[in-house]
Amino acid sequence: MPTAIEIFKHLPKKNCGKCNYPTCLAFAMQLANSKAKLEDCPFVSEEGKAALAASSAPPIRLVRFGSGQRAIEMGDETEIYRHEKKFFHPTAFAVAVSDQLPKDEVRGRVEAIRSVRFERVGQTLGFDSIAVKDDSGDPSKFASAVEEAASACDLPLVLVSSSPERMKVAASKVAARRPLLYGADQRNLAEMASVARTLGCPMALTGAKDLNEMADLAAKAKATGLEDLVLDLGSKSLKDQLEGCSKVRKLSVKKLFRGLGYPILVDAGKGEEAVLKGMLAVMKYGSLVIFDDISEAQALPLFVLRQNIYTDPQVPIQVKPGLYPVNGAKEGAPILFTTNFSLTYFTVLADIEKSKVPAWLLVVDSEGLSVMTAFSAGKLTPEIVVKALESSAAKERSGSEVLVMPGMVSRMSGKLQELSGMRVVVGPKESSGIPKFLKNLS
Amino acid sequence: MTEVPVTKEKWTGKIGVVSLGATADEGGSRAKKLAIGGETGMPFLSYEGAMVNRPLIAGEVLDYLEELPEQVRKEFQADCEDPVTWAKAWISRGADLICLKLHSTNPEELDRSPEEAAQTVLKVLRAVDVPLIVYGSGHEEKDAKVMEVVSNAAPKERLLLGQAEESAYKSVSAAAMANDHSIISFANLDVNLSKQINILLIDFGTRKDRIVLDPLFAALGMGLEYSYSVMERIRLAALMGDSMLQVPLICDTTSAWKAKEASEELEGHDGLEERAVWWEATTGLAALVSGADVLIMRSPSSAGIVRRAIDGLSGGV
Ligand code: B12
Ligand code: SF4
């Protein structure tokens, strides 16, 4: 956002008060803090509006591809380090499918990619996009692979080709899905840009030998009227990738240099290095990663890294405190308590479910802290547990006399027994011990 | 042609260099010393500042196997039954140094004596010629005794001894100072507490170039994001001139093996072993990218991935 003084320059300076502020300067100050809208002044000139729109555009452009619920948003980041505020748009992961595969294999592969799904701390983790590659050089093969991939899943598509002709044939078939067209370089820029413009698709730039050339390419693409651009810096090593992405992010965010203010695509390839590139992209400024191949066992750590890095540093992921029946718990089933840090809650919940023993889970409000952290911070005390028992009417609803506590905080068992008037049983330290423990309890 | 402006940050601070191990000319018996630290920029950004010393990988060796996951046991087989063969196995798998954890001294478990533990340290020192990191069992009172005996048993070897915490730093750091060893200062995921423990150690007489900081690196999926950001903040503060934070950082990634995803089958997904290896490797990569100078690692397969990542990040050197 421009400063109040910069905004003020573009205001009519009538001090008429129509904007509900006494002076143009007062209005400019509100605008700079995003507390007012430019439309509230009826007298701003068209040039003024255009100038302000340009300078208030985000340092990294927000680029969307795909359509509907699964559309992917990239860019619009404002920080260099996540602790400064947060990272907003999680890195998207695409897996490639070659157009040289027979049709039914294209479908099979897309379905396999789509079916990689993990449930973790209440979120579903999986791949976000399919990249169809023009390996055959045959326009009808590429187009039919693209169509097949589109019909096999609802994920946004990346179309990978260096030929504007083949891109045009394939992209026209799925234009409504707003695919990302990947493959505009020095040689084909004009034609590729015309395909992207006609079909209304975002376009990825590639093949520049350094950042100067990339900025040149972006400027040329922009001159043709395309705004939704993505940059492939073509990094060969992990070092190139880290340094290239860091330079672009700092230039955009700190220097407001707009020539490279676009999301970054990492074409990771396959094997171990591809996984490392994907992880590096998650931590350091990559918006979209394309894998030629990646195993499920490599995908989960990658997904969890993204989940970790993109959580809001100010707010731990929490669940709602309260009393929850598990495995069809009824009258008389024991109550187990835990904290409302989502990692803790979901870990414990999964282990109670595994036991198949009916039980009540009391989630105590620890302000989103884990058991040990909450305990050392004084956010998990016998008093707080008793309050949670009372406010959820746990005793009445469960008809239970037994309260099971996390083994890690066994130190507070005596006091808790005294205050709650229940039979307090110290559970195992690790929640993985819960199934065995519950079976023995009943 | 567009001229892209240069984005070089001008840092005023510099991370101090700590050297690990001592060679014969200093009275030790290591083949060579290893240096860590010395950065003048954020991790691996060569255009911003030199990363003069490559981050190192220390292979974990335990003298009591209770905690060791079956999968890692399989990787080492019989070698892990004896700290000596285990340490050698690590060297042949490319570890830069060894981290020996004397868990057998824990009074709540085997309760081995400090003297016995010191013998283990000496045996390992004779078996390998790389520098050594030595931890006790995490039992405060016992560790104080163990570290004193270990320090005296290997007086000139420049061990890196773990660990000094705010609540208990005097005896451990006195043990380190007595024979000019180095010490790991530990703080719990907090920039100010990290600074605090370093101030305490230095006030107590520890030389700054004998301190390596462990800000607690939580494993992937277990709070990694907190650690990642605390590390970045410590490093930034150091580069901006906070001298009490200008020390190398050490991260223990072995806690990754406690994560559910690294230790249990997940319904409907195979590949537990490969996943577990990546779990520790991912934890290590995040530690490196946020500023680690030394990693303590458990699985040689994970360590292999991390070593290749270090190669790639340092431009193939
Ligand atoms: C991430 C983290 C933090 C994060 C907070 C994360 C969060 N949202 O809670 C931050 C950085 C904020 C933090 C701060 C602090 N932390 Co902290 N933190 C950790 C860390 C690294 C991981 C915690 C975690 O997420 N564990 C995973 C969850 C799932 O574990 P859990 O909730 O305990 O649940 C397990 C079991 O308890 C059990 N379980 C849970 N519920 C139930 C219920 C039943 C019935 C049963 C049977 C079992 C069971 O199952 C789960 C899986 O096994 C640990 C160290 C470690 N590696 O464990 C330290 C740790 C918990 N922290 C600690 C401390 C001291 C603190 C601070 C007080 C230090 C400080 N800097 O001031 C502060 C306090 C915070 C505050 N607000 O004031 C200490 C606690 C020491 C102790 N023994 O009491 C630890 C152990 C680190 C250490 N070794 O010193 N911390
Ligand atoms: S309405 Fe426009 S011209 Fe009038 S005071 Fe507000 S900003 Fe100035």
C-alpha cells in the first residue's frame, strides 16, 4: 500500500468533506491504513485512480488457475519470514502425466494421484493439480491426454508444452477449467501469449538464463496485455533454487520491484532431489511444484511440512473444547481428558478409536497448547480440568465415575481426585498406549 | 534489457566460529579439528554472505538401546550393540562426527556409574578419530556427575558436552571449563531464553567460542514450525548484531522417530520404512534451512539424504 503522502498527491485537494473526512489529507491517511475506500471520493480523476491502483497492487501478484472449489491461488505474499506475520497461500503440488501414455493409463494415473489422501489433524492432505506433458509432439495426442485428465478428475490442470500450436489445440478443449499454460520462452512468447490471452488462461514463463532475462520476458508478456504470469526460474541445483527464489521474494516485497512480482513455479523432476526441491519450495517461496514422480511415502512428509510452515504463527490450530462421545460411548463409559491443541486432540482421538472401546473424550481449553506445554505454562491445572468437567456437564452426560488423565501430568492426580470427586486413573504417557490401556480398564 | 536491482542485505553481525575436537599439537588425538559457524548471512545465501563452514552431521550412538527404533536397529544390525562398532559404522557411512548419548547412566534405568560411562567415551575416542559430542541421560543431578568424570577422563580432546540449561548450568559448564571442552547451551524454543542461557554461561566464565546453542528443534508434525521460526529469529538477531546469539546452532533430529507417522503403520498407506527415513530427513532439512550448523541424526539413510541436500545447497561442494 502506498503511503498517505503518495495517495494525497492523487486526490483533488478540494477538502469538501464528501468522503466523510474533513480534508483530503485525513482521507488519504485513512486510505493508507485500509480504513477507507477510494470510491468514497467522487472527484478522483481517472489517471489518479489508475496510478493508485498500480501502486497499491500487492507486491506479488495473486494468480489463480483451475476453476470451482479446487481452484488454486498462488502469490500475494507479503513477508520474507513466516514469523513476521504469516505465509498466506500454501505451495501447491502437481504431479505430471505424459501424453505418451495410452488413454486408459492416463486415466489410471490421474485417478491414482487423486487418490493419495491423508487425514491429519482434521485436514485432508493430497496433491492439488495434474500437469499434462506434451512429450509426444503430436497435437492430437496431447489434446486427448489433456481431455482425458480433465474428465478423470476435478483438479486444476497445468498444460506443459513449448509449442503454441499444440498448446492451443489442447487448451481450447479445457479452457473453461482455466489451466495454467506452462512453456512460454524467448522464442515462442508472442504466439503463446496470444493463446493465453484468447483463452483467458494464466501463463508460466521459462527458459530465461538469469533474473534480468526473466524480468525482460515478464515485461514483454505484460506488454501483450497478460497479467496472470508465473515464473519458472529454471533452477538447476537446490542452491540456485534457494537463491533465485529468495532474490525474487525480497525484490518484490522489500523493494516493491514489480518486474518479477509473480508466483514461482518449480519444475522438480523426479527422485530424491525432486522431493528436496519440493520441500525447499515450501519453506522458501515456491508457489507451485511439479513432480514427474513421487511416492506416497515421500508425499506425506512433504504435505506435513507444508501444513507446519503455513500455520499461522500467532494461532495454534485448535479444536473446540467440550465433551465428545467416541466409539458410541454411552452411560458409564470412562472419561479421558486432553487439551484442545489440535495435534494433541487428533492423536488421542485416533488412538481411542483404534481401541474400539466406548469412551468420552473431554477436551479442556488449554488455549491451544499441548499437554506438556500447557502444564508448564499453568494452562492445564486440576482447577481448569474441574471447570471443564462442570461446564460440559460431563458427569451427568456420561454417568461416569472414572476420569483418565494423560500420563505425562501424573503429578496432578492427587489434587484432581480431591477436587473432582471422581476416581482418577493415570493413563499411559504416550497416547499409543491407550488401546491396550482401555482394554484392560474395562 | 531490464536491469534487476541487487537485493543484497548488509548484515553487521557475524556468527562466531567454534572448533570441535583437538589434534595432537593441542594435546588431543583427533585426526583433524572441525569448525562450525562463521556465517555472515542467512543460511546458504552465498550472494548475501559467506557460509564458510559446511554444516555437519553427527551420528547418534547410544550406550543403552531402549529408545532405538527397530528400523534403525536393522540398519546397523549387530554394530549398534557396542558403541565402538556403532561409531565406526557411522564413520563408514559418512558421519562427520559422533554424538554419544550416555543413557545407561540414568538412575531410573541401568544407573551405570560415571566412571563406567567415561570408559565408554574413551573407547569411542580410541576407535574413531573424529570429534565427539557427549550427552548424559537427561537426569539433571546424575548428568552433573557424569560430565565431570567424562571431562576429566578426556582432558584435551575438546569434546562438545551437553547440556547447560537455565535451571542447571553451573556444574555442567564448570565440568566443560575445567578441561577446556565446549558446551551446548539449551533453551526451550524461545529467543530470549536462548540469549539468557548464553549470558549466564559467559558470566560464569565460559568462553563464547566454546558455546553451541540448541534451541530445541521439534520434529516434523510435532511443532516444527515453532522451532523453524525461533531458529530464523535467532539467526536474524545475531546477524543484526546481537552478540549473545552469535553462536553456531545445533539441532537434534532424532525426535522425529517419535512421531506417529514415523513409527506406526497408517491404515491404507504402505511404505512406513521409507516414510520414517524421510521424516527425519525432512526435519533435518528444515533445521538446515533455518540455520543449523550441526545436526544430530539417528538413521544413516536419513543422514544420507541430508548430506546430499547440504551438497546441493552449497552448490555441489
Ligand atoms: C512445540 C512446543 C512448544 C510450543 C507450543 C506448541 C503448542 N501449541 O502446544 C511453544 C513454542 C509455544 C512452547 C512453549 C513453551 N514450552 Co514447549 N514444547 C513444545 C514441544 C517441542 C512439542 C510439544 C508438542 O506439540 N507435542 C506433541 C503433542 C501431541 O504432545 P502432548 O500434547 O503431550 O500429547 C501426547 C501425550 O501427552 C499423550 N496424551 C495427550 N493427551 C492425553 C490424554 C490421555 C488420557 C492419555 C492417556 C494420553 C494423552 O498423547 C500425545 C502423544 O503421545 C515440546 C518438546 C517435545 N519434543 O515434546 C516442548 C515442551 C512441552 N515445552 C516445554 C516448556 C517448558 C515450555 C515453556 C514453559 C517454555 C518457555 N519457553 O517458557 C513454554 C510455555 C508456553 C506458554 N504459553 O507460556 C517443556 C515441558 C517441560 C516439562 N517437563 O514440564 C517441553 C517438554 C520441552 C522440554 N523438554 O523442556 N512449547
Ligand atoms: S471527497 Fe475527495 S475531494 Fe472531498 S475531501 Fe474527500 S478526498 Fe478531498
